[in-house]
Amino acid sequence: MMSFIKWVLFVLGAMCIWVLLNVLSTKQGWFKDPIAPANDNASFMAEAVKSIKKEGKGNGIFVLINQGKVFDDFTYSKGEKVTRDTVFGVASLGKWIAAFGVMKLVEQGKLELDAPVASYLTRWQLPPSQFDNKQVTIRRLLSHTAGITDGLGHNGFLTAEQVQPLEQHLTKALDADDGVNGQVLVGIEPGTQFKYSGGSYNLLQLIVEEVSGMSFSTYMNNEVFAPLNMTNTGYDKDLFGSNLAQYFNANGDVRDYPYYTSLAATGLYTSANDLAKFLNQNITVPVAQNTPHNLLVVSTLKDMRSPNATAMGLDIWGLGVMLFASNNADDFIIGHGGQSPSLNATLRVNPSSGNGIIMLTTGNRSLAADTATKWTLWETGNPDIYMLKNMIPKMLKTTAIGCLVILLMSIFYILMARRNARKLATQQQ
């Protein structure tokens, strides 16, 4: 009996060690090689451009940032020329910039992160739910932990005349993706889990208007864009004229950018040069720069990139910003991405080094995100949350096979040991 117990403990111990090794190797990216040697900006630029040339279908710009300054850029287009001042729609990337506007109001004492959002609303209220709506706070809206289950996703509207008033849009978005309800309501107990929600940022947009007394667009221009000299940034695509990048679909045809009610969630238009100015606001080390570095105080920036949401056991979200991977300096690679059917944008930065990446594209659904994933591995040696997500199925398969092999080998060992014991006993007789 004792021998059997020892055997079971040995097998379980071996399996536990195998599982831990697989989890650790996956999380640390031990078997994932960066596309270029560490700290070699020129090599990374060359390898990234090689991939972009191969995969790029429409137009785009890729900018590599080193210590807060542009190291190099690469532009491409099957149509009109693209420059660092060309304006692209950036979809959900705008959530991060909208969060700056929200946190400005927090610093001014006009919003409290943990106060019920209902206390700031007069034009619209969350519908009654089976949960306590008072637990829906600014903090939880920013971090997608407020339990809002709208499923948005916004397709936008073909004409400016079709754009819904914000209150109507919160009640039922007419530009919702297929298969989602498009209603901003509490469907999960607030604070219990992460649930990505474009509607949460629509609600934040309304709160900004209520508290500031201005339209969201005017407020963001006054408090964020103008102070940072982001002169090619805004929410009205018609303001940019010929400076607006052509919007290519996956087939290479030019389509129109939509109009949006959901400005905070997905309606931002901006350029690579303006995003470089915004990126510098998130750097914690002194760098040479031409833009002010005091839009938000250091403690607010630290709060924004502190973990507020988890998934798969990993810290993935702060306040308005994604936490992509450890930067090996007690901080994170932070940023945000944006994706529409044939538009992809990304902005990531290592706050501790001042290094970053900006990429704006049309014609591809994930080229910018894929390039940023390669950059994160190259910058830190750590896989980002998207790479980890893709690696998990293989890890689970490898773990299961390994555990089965351990079990079979241990059984085989026991059987052979018993056979040898019987053979020895026979010989001794």
C-alpha cells in the first residue's frame, strides 16, 4: 500500500513539474525568437518593413520610436501618398486618448473614480438591472469591469444625417455589429469580471459632456489635443479634406470612413505625428522632446497603467490602457489598438525606456497588431497577451500529451519492475 501511495505521489509530482514548466515557458516566451537582435533598431526596422511589404494591401505608416524620438518610419500606399501627417481613422485606439480626457476631469476634482456614475448623469440613466447599478463607476467603465454587456463594436453611419443622438445611441445603437444587442445596460455584476465594452466609453462620453458643459469634441480639443499641439486630430472626418488617408478595403477598393455617435469609443481621426506627441506623455524617463510632458501628473499616469482587470490569470487592463506584457522593470508595455473590417491601428510604448511603435493601416485587419506583437517580443523578450492567447491551445495540448506520457511510462516502469521481481524470485527458488 505504501509503495502504491509513493508511486501516485511521484506521478502527480512529475505531472505538476511538467505543467509548471509548460506554463512558465509559454508565459516567458522561451521558445519564441524576436525578429531582430535586442536593441538593434535598424535590424528590427528592416525585418518589420520586409514583412509589411509582403502583407500590406492598402496603405499605411509604420513608425519606430526610440527614447521618445522617431528612429525611422516606413510608408506605403497603392493610392495617394501617405506621410506622418496623413490622418487615419483609428477606431478603438481612441479609447486610450479619451481616457486622458476623463482623467483630466478626475485631477480637477470634477469626477471621482469610485463614485456611482449615476451621480453625474441627468440626460440619461442606466436601465434597471438585477444588479446594483450604483457599483458602476468611472474606474470600472475605464477598465471594462462595469458589467456592461452591449457587445459594441460600431459600424458607424454612412451620412452625418444618420448619426444618432448620444442618448438614443446608449439606449439602442443602430450601428451595432450583427449579433449583438447594442444596448448599454448592466448584464454582469459590476467589478466581477472583464468584459470589453464600447458602450462603456459611450457612457463616459456622456459623462464628460455633462460634467464639462461642452460637447465631447470641444472638450477633448481644449483639454487634450490643443495642449499637446495635436493639430491633425479630431472627431469630424470632414475637417481633414485631402489630408485624410484613403480607406482601402480588403479587396483594394476605396470606401468611405463612417460618421460616428461613439466618438470616445471609436470615432477618433489622427496622424502618426500627433500620436508620437501623445506617446511621449506616457514616458516616465526624461527624453528629448518638443511637446509638453505635463498633461497629466505622474501619479495619474501610474494609476492608469496599474492593473484593474485580469484575464487568463494575467493583468491585461489599466484605466483606459491595455497592459500587453511585463517590461522587465516593474511596469508594463502599454497601449491600445483599433480594428474595423479593413482598418487596423496600434500604439504601444515602454514607459521605462521611451521606446514605442505606431502603425496606422487600411486594407488589412490585423497587420498593425501583428507588427506590434513582434515589437513587444523584441523590446522585452516577453510575449504579449495576443501571442499568449494563440500559444495557449498548443501549450494545453503539449501539457496533456506530456502528462499522458509520464503516466504511461510510470505504469510501464511498475510493470517491468514487478516482472523482474517475479523473475528473480523464480530464479532464487
